[in-house]
Amino acid sequence: MNRAGILAVVGFEILSCAVLAACGGKYEVHKETRLVLGTVVEITIGHPDRDLARMASKEAFDEIERVDALLSNHNPQSEIAGLNASGAAEATAVSEEVFALLERAEGIRVASAGAFDVTVGPLVELWAFDQGGRVPEDAAIASSLASVGGTRLELDEKAGTVRFLAEGMKIDLGAIGKGYAVDRAAAILESAGIESAIIDAGGDIRLLGSRPGKDFWRIRVKHPRKVSRPLVDLDLAETAIVTSGDYERFFMVGETRYHHILDPRTGMPARLCQSVTVVAPDTAGADAYATAAFVLGPEEGLRYLRSLPGVEGIIVDAKGELLWTDEEKMGQ
Ligand code: AMP
Ligand code: MG
């Protein structure tokens, strides 16, 4: 894994001082970092009461850890890992929470014409990006593809059960689960009375309100190829912003870049984009839409993002050109 890349996907304004003077009041800035969700998660809270901020931050991290333990493929105790290990040949009951997320994912799969598909699990294992990665044999890709495809995932809403209609199927929530965990953490902060915060899970970002004393947070979007300069700075408030890029979890063979965003229809890394940044009302949505648009490519991806209410995005195509859903709406 290219950890340096993950850390720098999107940065934000550095709050260097512990106390901000805002609108005549004093705002404490509480910042806490933990390694969870396979990445570095940072929660920054602006609130006058330091103890309240500290407690809210702890509760938000506890919630992220709970969601990780529910969805992670790396934790054999998780519901998703259990489902995958069982093969789910018979209808298998899952928690309401997991069922709801699988249903949401299914809706996004259909709307994205199969570009986003959480049944990519067998392909993700085959490419093994988490262990440094390797190019599989064509025959191995073909055989994995027989166990991939959302139409082979049966979701029974009444019974709350899941069934795999093909052998060897595996669910991988890597493209939506992180965003979902961030949304859950945001809900915890909100219920604790926090109105100004950033939750940043390695580039899956949710903004509560704005920076104390301002009406936005300044978000720096990483350039997919140039380490030394940002792609853009965006001034945003009360929204989610997520970037999917081919500079995370990748390896090179000669000039060819093999990366972790896979086209479920071919079993190969998607080739048409370098990065996709999505601004959306919720982080789970932004996370999934960014992956979907990346696989769809600039033309179809832009059309797809424009079809989603309240969603804006920036696509960097394979040549490095920037395409916007609506440059003005993104404040440029
Ligand atoms: P993201 O970083 O949000 O774009 O998600 C990429 C991760 O989601 C990968 O590391 C895989 O675990 C998984 N994934 C890869 N390709 C897809 C896809 N086409 N649809 C859904 N999940 C995917
Ligand atoms: Mg995603």
C-alpha cells in the first residue's frame, strides 16, 4: 500500500493554534488521530468546551471502530467476513445495519450500470494490492469473474437475508464502508452538540458546519501525479468530499500502473481516470459515487455524477485533464 499517498489524498487547513478567537468567542480546537479502517483517521473539532469536544471525539472514534469491526474483510469476526467465509449458499440473516448498506450499494450498482459493485471481493483478493499486488493470469481473472456480479447477490428485504447465487462470491465494502463509518461518526458528533468539525478517514472527509469564525473549511485536493502541488483548493461547508485515485494501493510493471479500483466487468484496474473527487451530502454516497465514476471514465462518469441530486465532482482523466460537473458551483 502506498501509505504516503493515502495520507495525502486530501488535506485541510492546518489549525496550528489550540485556541481560535472566533466571532468574539474562544473556540478550543481538539484534534485526535487513530489508526483504524486501514488508514489514518483524524477528527478535528472546534468547540468552546474542551472536555465536551474530547468526549465527543472519543465516542466518534468508538463508533468508527464498531463499524470497522462490523464490515471489515480483514477482521474474521466481522459480519461481512463471516458471510464471505460461509459461502452464503443458503439465505443468511444479517443485521439490519449491514442489510441497509448492502441495499444502498445495490442501488448504486444499478444506477452506475455495474461500475460500482461490492461483489468484487474475489478480484480484490486475486490482485492482492494489500500485500503489494501482482498481475494475475488471464485464466485466474476469468475464473474470479464467475464469482463476481451484483445480479448474483440475492437480498431478501422481508426476511433480511443475503444469499450468494454463485460459488466463491465475496463482498468487499472497501469503496463505501469507510464513508459509512465517517457518516456514523458525524452523527455521534452532531448528537453531542458539535457544530464545527472535520472527520478525515484517509481522504474520505465529512465536514460539520464550517471553520469557527468562517463560513467554510478549506479543503486541499491532492494532485494525482504531482506531490508538490494540490489539484485544487475547495471552500466547502456541511458536506462530504471523497477522492478515489489510482495513486493509492498500486504497483508499476514497467510503465503500466496497476491499481486497486477494478472494473467489475473486465476484472482489470479501471484505465480511464487518474482521480475522481466527489462532493455529496453524505460520505458513504460520495465514497461510492467516486469509485463508480472512476470506473465509468470521464465521459460517462461526468454524466453519472450530474444525474445525482446535490452531487458535484472533478474528474482527472487519463491524460491529466480536469473535468468538472459544474466549475462555478464548486466555487471556482
Ligand atoms: P475507493 O478507494 O473508495 O475507490 O474504493 C476502492 C476499494 O473498493 C478497493 O480497494 C476495493 O476494495 C474495492 N473496489 C475496487 N473496485 C471496486 C468497484 N468497481 N466497485 C466497488 N468496490 C470496488
Ligand atoms: Mg469509494
